[in-house]
Amino acid sequence: MASVVLSEAEKLYIVHGVQEDLRVDGRGCEDYRCAEVETDVVSNTSGSARVKLGHTDILVGVKAEMGIPKLEKPDEGYLEFFVDCSANATPEFEGRGGEELGTDLANTLYRVFSSESCVDLKSLCINPREHCWVLYVDVLLLECGGNLLDAISIAVKAALFNTRIPKVRVLEDEEGSKEIELSDDPYDCIRLNVDDVPCIVTLSKIGYRHVVDATLQEEACSLASLLISVTSKGALTSMKKVGKGSLDPESIFEMMETGKRVGKSLHVALQKTLDEEESLGSSRQKVGFLG
């Protein structure tokens, strides 16, 4: 991950502030930075979103392509994740560093989306054992300002909400051979239900307290973090500890409770933004990818 080097005095200043529930940028321990969310920003995708969280900037594109169902799940489609760490985001992403982080982030997304109820994969099946939709979820890290995974998960949920998959009819002739016909009406499409798509909440332990949505400077003061994925109903679907430091059971329990509480309000705010943006329809002003 992108990192910053702080002097001992700077670290002490950040740690002492966190103990008083006052962070350097004026937030409390459970406050997120202001997030900007915009969907439908990349034209040649089935769905897309861009999320800016402080100085972290994420672009996600979803492409629906026809594929063959997996042998073990013949009546389901599936998701594939790819994370590209742009060398422009931070010099540390040049060469192997960016590749390794990209693989690590993609693996975390696979783990978060492995829950059965997360996305209705059966709705992506066209013809059992023969045809299904595969959703290729491409994540591009444009800028890193701390708390990458939370921002990525918000952008992935927003892009899946924005995704439109063409309706398909399977036509069979007398010989039994099947032909697939795609609807060419852009409004005749399948929308994904994202109600159970989780968001990731990263809780970083600093001193004897923990904070959400850590900046790069705060990440440099934290030896251990807990990543939890939370649904809009506050259900915890996965959990992972990262960092060299240790977490005692009491801290883990407190962090889980904070994560569930913060995660629920994060979902509410995100869904409100997505619904508002959608209600504007074609009249909404697009900032666009390069805006």
C-alpha cells in the first residue's frame, strides 16, 4: 500500500489526538471523509462508477460478457475481479509493487463476494450448463490517499447498481439447436439487486482506540487493522486482520460493533446518493471521468 514517512513527533501528535476523539482533519474516530460518488462515467461498459474519498480516487467499470457456467454451479453466472494500480497514483505502484497489491486487493474482493446471498448469480444464468453472464469488474486506482478497500467497495457497489445487462431470449428450432437473441432495446435490460452487496469498513487501531477511514498519515501510525464487510442490514459477512501488530479479543469485539454501526450508515448514505442520481435521469449534469 502507499505509505508516508512520519517523524516520531508527528506520530505522537496523531496518536494523542485520536485518544481524545479528535483527528488531524477535525473528524471524530467514527467519521468518514466526504465521499463523492458518480455513476455511468465510462461509456463502453455495462455499468461504471467513480468514487473520491478524500485523496483516494477509484474508478470501476463492469462489463457483462457471455460465458459458460462453471461446472460446479451450472445454473449461475459469476463475477471476475481485476485491480489495476496506476503508477500515476503513487511511485510505489511502478513494477512489481502495483501488481502484488492489485492481486491482493482482487483476492480480498473475491473473499467478500463469495457469500451466496451477495449477488443473485442465478439471475445471470441464460441457459443452464451452456450460457451465462460473466461480470468482469475492473477496478482502477487513480490516486491513493488512505483507506483503499473501503473506497473500492463503495465504487464496486455503485458500479453494480449502475449495471444494465441486455435481456436475452433463447430460441430453439426443430432440430433442437439453440440460438441466442439479445434485445436491442437499451431499456429492456436486467438490473442487479445490490441490497445485499456488502461494503468494507476498515478499522485501524491507533493507540488504544480505533478509527474508520484512516488517512495515509493515520495508517502510518497504526500497526493493526480489521477489515470487515458489512451488509446494509448490519450483517457481518467476512473479517480479516491486517498489519504486524496484534489485536486483543476485547478490541476485536469493539471494532466489529463499530464496523457494523458505521457500515449501516455508510450503506444508507450511498443508496440515497445512488437513488437521487438515478432519479435525475438524463437531465443530471455529468462531471465525467475527466471532469
